Amino acid sequence: MSVLDKRSADQRPPRPEQGPGAPPEAEAADSTADAAKSAPERSRSRRRGLPLALNAVSVALGIAIWWALAAAGFKLPTPPEVVDRASTLISDGTLADDALASLTRVLIGFALGTAVAVPVGFLMGWYGILRGLIEPWIQFFRTIPPLAIIPLAVVAMGIDETPKIFVIFLAAFLACVISTFQGVVNVDRTLINAARVLGAGDATIFARVVVPASTPFILVGMRVGLGSAWATLVAAELIAAQEGLGYRMQNAQLYYDLPTIFVGLISIGILGLLMDRVLLLAERRLTRWQERR
């Protein structure tokens, strides 16, 4: 140690002792530090609890409005009537079978649509030649509602599960491929140029720069595609289905069975909400680097 270092060390004030015999100033400093550490934790817990409380209030308010409209004379079943019908469908296993059939179709169609949309979107965004070849067809089919494909799907694929899954696949694919494409196109060129200056090749740039920067867009596209898949489900189950939430709702329509229709609507909404929350959790885990409000 040099002479200057020794002098500066001698001139430093002694650190307060810790333990039972520590002076009051040290104890006050420790308590202040503990309070400073616990304040962010309390703030985070309040931020987590507030949305849940607001969600509960929103659900209760929606049920109250629904009940008031039914009591005012609108052709709506009351919440107790819907709960009673739901308990009947649950007890005989009908609701579980319908929910499982619909969930299976949505999961298969959504998984296939996403699995195809992500690489196609990357290819469109990374290679200009492929973009020119593929993009006109993507934009063309985007203007055609997936429900309009049902007659063609029935004629070409029959009336089994294939046309149902194909229509759901198309809805999820068209929503996800555009978001993936926009994610690749919107990657900051400065990041790509900086990686090239550092000697990175195309494969490294794609894996280390393009994919992470496009991940938020991909996940948003997956959430939109999931909503499109559920929105297409009811029409897809019109194709000679024997079970499913959409089939049950269409069958109840023939007998003006409004409680059963409401049970199907609520079941689809709950299943879609749970799947969306799973994707939202994955988005938060995979994009921790992104600033959030």
C-alpha cells in the first residue's frame, strides 16, 4: 500500500459497530435501510393486488347489469337460471365432453397455425424475394373471412374433424403471420449493423438480434390468433359436429334454450381467457428486458 493510501485509510471515519452494543445512529441507519428495502416490495404487492380487485369489481358489476336487464324484461336468462343449467350439464358430463372437444379443436388448429405462421413470417421479413412471392397471397386470404372457407373445406375435406381444424388453423395463421412479419421488419437496423461490424454472420444476427427483437410481436400475434381461433370455433362446429360448445349452442338455438346458449358462451369466454393468460405469462417471462408501464 502506498503512503497516500495509508494516509487516506487513516483519515477515514471508523465504521459504526454492529450488534447489541451498536450506537443508536447505526441502529437507525439499519432500520432505514430495511424500510427502504421493504417499500418496493409493498409497492409491488399493491400493484399486483389492485388489478385483481378491479377485475373482481368488473365481474360483479357485469353480472349485476346482466341481472338488471333480465329483470327489466329483456329476453335474457337470469344468472340463477344459467347456473342451474350449468350444474345440470356438468352433472351429466355434457359440458365436460363439449368443452374437451372444442378445446382439442382449438388447440390443434392454433398450434398448427402458429407453427406455420412463425417461420413464414420470418422468411417474409428476412428475404425480400420471398416477401414478394408470399405477401400477395397472405393479403389476399386475409380479406376473406375464414367462415367463408367452410363450404370449400367441406367439399374438399369431407365432414370429419379435418375441415373444422383447417378453418381454425387458417384463422390463427393469418393473424400470427402478419405480426411476425412486422416484428422482423421493425427490427432496429442499428442493432443489425452493429452486429455486422462486430463480425457476426447472418445466422448469428438472426438468432441473437432478430428473434429476440421480434418475440414481443410474435406473442401479440399469438394472442390475436388465439382469439380468432375461438371466434371461428362456433362456425367450424357447424360442419356435422356431434359434440362441442358451438354444436351445443346451435342445437339449443332450435329450441330457444337461452340458458344453454349462455352456458356455452360463458364456457368459451372462460377457456379463452385462461389460454390468453397463459400466453400473457409467457410474454412477460420471455420479454423481461422490455420496459412496461
